[in-house]
Amino acid sequence: MQLGFYFDQTRCTGCDACVIACKDWKDIPAGPVALCRIASLEEGSFPNPSLSFYPLFCFHCAQPPCVDACPTGAISKRAENGVVVVSGDLCLAGCRLCLDACPYRVPQFAEDGPARICDLCLDRWEAGEKPICVVACPQRALDAGPFEEISSRYGGKARVRGFPDPGRTRPSIVFRSKKK
């Protein structure tokens, strides 16, 4: 089984509730490090501007380039649920090869600390709960679950405008794209 995400671009307002909830749940202090981020894409011009959002967190790719890039094996993909995890005690915090390998620029580093990435709130999954970002979203723009179920429930696309090409990594996310 592979766990994954659904993101509805028509619902996201860029409020950052998911970002704040994640930082709080993971005890990440205020500042630039965030395991869940929301990127924006501005298009058009007056009188028809368009602003859309998309998430930037670990997408637990089918073929995660960060795993192959890590020289110490600190990053691995769990066989039982497909979640990509970092073993902080094995990470060479200064090398940042995982960041260079990730087309989504997901791995985060606090000062000289090890890499950190979204782990789909494994502690919550094990307690039968959804990730905190999903629960916190007031617009219900996010969902998570077994990727096969997410894909069949929501359909959608593997890419939206502004999102890097998913071809080589096959991220475990489907999108509902904002209509122009």
C-alpha cells in the first residue's frame, strides 16, 4: 500500500492553516523551516488576474530521488506504506544532496540539523487519524489516504500549472486543478 495526498486547487485560499498546524504538531519553531508549505502562482493581468496555490511537502514519490541521492542511507521509503522517512542520526546535515535531488525542493534544514520532511504524520496514522494538515484545512482542500483509494475517489491530475514535472518521480498526489 502507498499512502498519498489529494489537493483541491479550487478550494485552497492560501491561508496557511495547514502550514501552521504542521509546525505546531511537529514542534517546529517560527521561522523558515516548514515541512508543509503552500506555493502560489500569479497569472494574468488586470482586469483578469489569477492566483492559485499548490502544496509543497514530501509527496512520497514512487521513485524518490532523495533516497538514491543520500550517501548514508538516512532517507528510505517504508515498504509497508510507501512513506519516505529520514533517520536524523544517520543524516549528514551539511551535505544536502537530498535537497539537490528533489525537484520539489522539499527537504528542510534547521541550522546544522538533519534533513526533515513530511512523514504524513505517521504517529497520527498509527492512531487511526488523518495528517494534521488535512484536519486543519478550513476549506477541505486536502485529503490523504491509501493512494489507490485517493486516486479512484478524486481522479484528478498528477500536475497543475507551476508544479514541477512529475514524470520521473511519480509523486503520490492527485490534484483538482483550478479552472481558468
